[in-house]
Amino acid sequence: MMIRCAGLLWLVLATQAGAIELSLPQIARLTVERNTSPDSYAAPISTFQDGTLDTVTVEGSVARQAWRLEAAGLTPLQVLRPLRSQLEAAGYDVVLECSAAACGGFDFRFATETLPGPNMYVNIRSYQFVTAVQGPLSAPTSVVTVLASTASSSAYVQIIQAISEGEADVPVADATGPVIAAGGNGLVDALLGQGHAVLSGLDANIALSRSRAVAVRDRLIQNFDVPAAQMDAEGMGYLAPVASNLTPEGREANRRVEVVLLTTPG
């Protein structure tokens, strides 16, 4: 059971003013985080039926996180229920809650925004989803979705929170250091003088990375008849190197497209 953990790890979407604080078990490990502003998020408010999925879109700041829990025998509901309770206690209204088959199974999962594997794993036969909103459903001030999925030896949780413009004044980079370009003497000076620096240009790098992945996906569809619904293309930018960028050989090795097969572990 999840309560076997001695304490709780506070999960704070810290880049968003007024964001709800959610707690996860101490065994939870953050696998990926992506915060963007301004941005938009289309949160599901219905199950997948007749080839469509109803959504509500919030424009403003969007925070995305995925977590992994190294624990065997958990169910998606065990993972998600405490988070749902926290949302309700904070004044959120749950407008959608469904499990794998009831949500729409494969179709629902691929019609919703999901962080790429291996950072977020979704077992098509074993997941639970919740959408909660603050404010009127026609124009919510904040929306949070939680996707929990389990495998034989671990569980994954994705939390996406979107806060509408006007509700929060959110910087793109956090205020822990100077924001500088990923090159030039400014980076060296900041690292030597302060020991850390905030890099700008991440979104552009990820966009370029994703365009390469999309090109490969399109080729697999057109030339090899791989079903489009079974593939997703995402960009990691410079967040997932396999070699040092200090050498030409390393930079060439990092300029790549990876294929990740998502199946039930074990």
C-alpha cells in the first residue's frame, strides 16, 4: 500500500503563482518536467466516443510533470485517489474520472497530451484519469489533469496544470540565476562566477528535435505502412544526450532519433 511510506514528498509546481501543491509518496521520483508560458492545454472532459473527445482549453501557463513510483502491486486508483482528494479539498470540481476501458482505452490515451516515454509509461489496460477545474467549465481559471498507470513493478503519474492568463504572472525561466543564451562567454562567466545558469532557447531546441522525430514518423507511415495511431513523435532537445557535446563526434552522436517501444514491463 502507498501508506507504507514514512513521509510525503511535496510536489510543488513552483513556476506557477497560485498553483496547487500536491503530495506524493516519498518513493516518487520525478522523471521529467516541462513548464511553458504562454501556452495552451486542451484538457479532456469526456471519454473517447464516436471518434471524438470533448476538451476544454486553457490559455496561460502550463506545467507538466511525470513521476515514477518503484512499488509493485499498486492499482491506478490507489495512486490517483489521494491526488483526487487533494484537488477536491482545494476547491476543484472533478468533471471527468474514468479508467482504461471506460475512458476509451488506446484511443483516449493517444487523443490526450502525454509526456513521452520512457519518462511517462501508460499501460493501455491499466490506467486512471481525472480532470478537475476551478471556475466555470466554459471558462475555467485553472485545470489539472492526473494520469496514473501501473505495471508489474512500478507506477507512473503525470500531472498537468494550466492556469489561465490573468490568474498568474509566470516567467518562462525561474529566478534562480541569470537567463543567458546557450553559448558565448556569458555562459562561462555565469558558471565560473555563480556555479549555475539558466539556459534560454530550450523551446526552439525541442521544436527542432520534434520536427526530426515527426519526419521519421511520417516516413514510417508512408513507406512502411506503420499505423499512425500507434506512434507518437516528441522532441527532447539537449535534455537527453548520449555523449559529450564537447567533441564533434559527441555532437553527431547526440543528433539522433530514437524509437522507444512501450509495452508492459515484465
